[in-house]
Amino acid sequence: MAWPPNSWHTNELSWRNSPHEVPPDRPSFSCLGRANALFSCAPPLSPSRGSRRQPTCSNQEDLKMRRASAIALVLSLALLFAVPVVAESPASAEEGADSLVGRKIEPFALADFRGKEHKLDDFADKKILVVAFLGTECPLAKLYAPRLQKMSQELADQGVAFIGINSNRQDSITELAAHVRRSGIEFPVLKDVGNHVADQFGATRTPEVFVLDVDRVVRYHGRIDSQYSFDYGVGYVAPELERSDLGAALEELLAGKEVSVAETELKGCIIGRVRETQEKTDVTYSNQIARIMQRRCQECHREEQIAPFSLTEYDEVAGWGEMIAEVIREQRMPPWHADPKYGHFSNELRLTKEEEQQVYAWVEAGCPEGDPADLPEPREFVEGWFLPQEPDMIIQMSDEPFECPAEGVVDYQYFVVDPGFKEDKWIKMAECMPGNRQVVHHIVVFLQLPKGEQETLKKARDSGIDFRSLSLLEGYAPGTRPMVYPDGMAKRIPAGAKLVFNMHYTPNGSPQKDISSIGLVFADEDEVITHVAATTNTGTHDFEIPPNDPNHRVVAKKEMAQDTLLLSLYPHMHLRGKSMKYEVDYPDGRHEVLIDVPRYDFNWQIYYVLSEPKLLPAGSEMTVTAYYDNSADNLANPDPDDAVTYGPQTWDEMMYGWYTAAFPVESIGLEQSPAGPKPTDKPAAAGD
């Protein structure tokens, strides 16, 4: 989806071609999605009609053929647990590259979260034993846990047993117990304190499976199937399972055959091992690393926030240390894609080179803690919010929770709320708050404007302001943060306007409930509002991307009809988006690059907030240049053989250089005046 939404042109968010008309009932659109992935603030929507799978083969023609049968989906979409076996096989692990197949597993004993001991010998009567290394917080491990449970039930009467092993130093017994119950796992899940059993197996990631024969020799090692992965950015998966590697191995072993594909490439979270630390080192958690986590990570990685785990304590950070180093090295984290040569942004998350080297050195030294007396004071946050202060008003989408099913595809849900504002209200800050971060994929709140706004909209249109931009209030999407408007600037909710919540849910394997909300911070009563903030774009629908074109260029231009104060930038394309650059030519002949995003990633919907508002005088021309990769080399590409045009679905494309700007209130027919009193009444229930 696009945020801000193109609700007046497409069915991504709207029911009709007007943001002011709301139907009597909640409509449904079949939209697939994905949810939280590793180190993510909830990744964006990625439905597709094309083929996506983990490309482990090196043959380019084979890879292109495989693209034809799957759909790019979300990482955490909980799909059907069927595990069909197909004739086609992925490439196995690299020949001779430290294969674990053929390794004899020696007896071991571990306790489950209840304290009951389980021995390898307890399963002596089982022909086959599946050992799955799992983690309580790894998104892939969480997704696959229900699937493993389903397989264990289906194969129990054929002499196949399953056990899970948790070797993560950062996962407590309490967390393990909660994970087992939440996932509905009935087979034993054991705690490997000190990761000794993981060392014996040679396990490195979660989820990672080993299939042992009756002699407890490894006959298969690797992934569970081809469906979930961290590839292609945060991760795309095929809703139609192409290959169940574990299922195929078990079927062949039960038939008395050799496993044809005995080892497959792993994609998952690195196991947090207990490691020997170098105490005599310049870089410790207490000195440098804790401060880096505070500056760059903890906005998301803290309790009750959207990242899948916290990074606020030593044990947590040390347990994820190797994974942290990996995602920094691969430039997956922190999520920031703007070229540092252009622009200055107040919300920049990029690590400095010095910070990167400190993280690498710390992990290499075994993640030493250092002296706790050197720790910085804990960073203070408003509990549950990114807002710098408690909201003045919290408006729920509904009084009753939405019930999200355990699996399948959930259509978009719409909730209409009347805040009961009898006078115009000016919003200095707003934040959409997911009620259940496990399943809320995105939120967009826009305004159903009252009929009395027609004169205001006409004034805006006459002033060269896209009147539709005045209906967009706030959204929650990967990478977004609350916009804090400068003095004298605010978004306006007209008297009589209603709030429309557009909700997208992605099941996570267990039934969930959600009541999401929006928090509003109003302008102080005596603050004189001089500018109205609005979100609009420089973009185009007039393009066609040829098949197999790796670098197709699309350009859009807009002349500023009046003085415009630029506040933030938000590039938006879909899965073929490659890069986007904003430039401006001023009336006096000057040229400036506002922002360059050379490696656009649809997995992250990032607002780039300017450190200072930038004046674009009337007559300035903004140029937005986008490049698209419609080739087979783009692993996120739904179908490189398609000619792609503008469209609302993710297999289509968009070209929007969104931006938020401020305009004089006179341009919409208002006068500069104090904001007025803050409301105190509770909003009406959704649908009232």
C-alpha cells in the first residue's frame, strides 16, 4: 500500500474516488500482507501475483522458470500448514562445505521449561527423530513453530518424533514457556543452557532442523521449507509452498530411500551462544555499546514496541550480538537508505563508521560487559509511544476488539469514529498505535470531511494546494515516526470531521484480538497557527516499465504555485522500485538535490524529516526521478516478463515522491489565530 494513501485514485484504501464518501458498511479488499521481521518495525504490504522463492540454484534459466509460480508475500503471514512434496529440488548446500550430514549424535539430556528431563535415549523406539533448533523471538522460528507441530501430529503414527531445542542465551525459561504455549507446541522443547547440544549438532541458526535416523545419524540438515526467508530485503514468501525440504526428506526416509537433497541453505536468526569474553578490551557494553543501542536502536527495540525483542539490557544485547553485527554489515539495520551527501534529517538512524567498528570489535571480543558503573542513565521514553509526550486524546478505532484469525488472509478492515469536534482542532503531533503489534500490519487514519468544507477545499484548489492532501491525518507503517510540527504549524481536523481507520492485519499462527488507536497532541490554546500542514506528492501515473528492463527511468515534475515550507520527504514505489531522487530548481537559477535514495527498499516506509523547514519559493520546480528494476536480477520482482504500469496492487507499480509541507492558513481561506481550547470530551464509539 501507499502511505500516505492514494485514496482518491485507487482502491488501496478508499471505497470510491473521493476521500469524503464513506460507505454504510466496511468493505473488504483481498490484500495479502507480511508482518514483523527480524529487527523490524513491522514491514510493509507485499502481495503479488508473480513467483518468489528462495533462489538457491545458480542456473539463471532455472531461476527464471521458478519465478512463475509463487507470490511475494509477507514474512510473517501465517499460511496453511500443508507440506506438499514436489519433484523439483533446490540446490543443496555447497559441496564439501562443512556438511553436517552423516554426523553421529551422541546421547544428551536436557530439561524442558517445566524442569522435566528428556534424554535422547527416550526416543529409542522412534525410527526417525526430528530435532528443531528454535528461538522465542526470532520471527522465522515463531512462524515455523505451528507448522512443525502440525507435522509432528501427522507423522506420529509413522514412528517419527519431534523435539525442539532452545540454545539462545537471551531466552529465559519463562520466555520459553510462553513461546511454547503461544505456539501450541505439544512436542518437548528443551533448554540447552550453555549451548552444549547446539555445539554437538553444529547448529548455528533458528529455525534449523536435523533429521536423525534410527542410529541417530544426521540424514537431513537445513531449512524446513522454501516458504519463509529473510531474502529479498526483509523477506518475501510464496503462499503456495513449492518445496518442503523437511517433508521430502522424511517421506524418502520412511520409504527406505536415501535423502535426495540432504542439506539446504539456512536463513534465520543466529543462535545467541555463551562465549568466552576478552575482558581486556577497549570496547565494552557498559562503555560504548549501550550508548549506541540508546541512540540507534531502542526507539523500536524496547518493551511494548514494534521490534520483536528488546535491546535495553546487557544480556539481551549480548545474546543478539552476532546477529546485530550481521545486519549492520549487510546494511539491513538500522533502516536508513538516504545518501549522506544530500540533506540533513532530524530522524537519521544511520550508524557512524566509528560506531560500526565498535560493534564489530565488541562482538569479536565475545561481547564483554565491562564495568556496570560506566553505564549511561537509561533512556526515557513515553511508555508505549514514540511521541515525545503523552497524547492529549487517544481515540480507539472501536469499542470492541477486532478478532484476527490464526491463519489465512484478512481483508482490509475499516472503522469510522466521530471525535465529536464542534470546532476546528489543530494537531501538533499524532501517532497511530497498534493495539496488538503481533498482527497489525499497517494503520492509516484519514478524514471524512464534512459537507461544510467545500468552500475551504475550493480555496485550497485556487491556491494551488492539492485539496486531497488535507484529508490525510496519520499512518503507521515500517519506519514511520510521529511528525512534530514546528511552531505555528499544525494539521487541521475541521469541525464535524470523522476519522476513518484503515486496518490491515497479518495472522501470526494463533488467534489474536486488536483495538488500535490514534494519539493526538493538540496545539496549545494560545499558539497562533500561521501555517496548515498537508501531505501531497510529486508523482505520475503515466509510465510503463518494459519487461526485463533493469534500469527504467520515470520522471515527475511539479511547480510550486506558492511559497512552500518543506518539512519531510517520503519516497514510495513498489517491488520493482530501485532508487528515487528529489531535486529542486529555484527561480533564481540555483539547483539542489533534496534527497537521494540509491537503494530503495519497499520493506521500509521511511519518512525523512528535514532538520529545518526548507523554503521552496513560488515558481520553484521539484523534480522526482525514479528508477525501476524489472529484471530477473531483482529478487523481489513478481514477474520480470510483465510490462508494468501504474496500479494499486503491489505487483503493479507506483511513482510518488510524497512530501509534507506547510502553507499559510490564508491559502485555505482561514485567518491566523490562536488554536483554541483543547477538547476534553470522549469521542463517540466507532460507527456511532
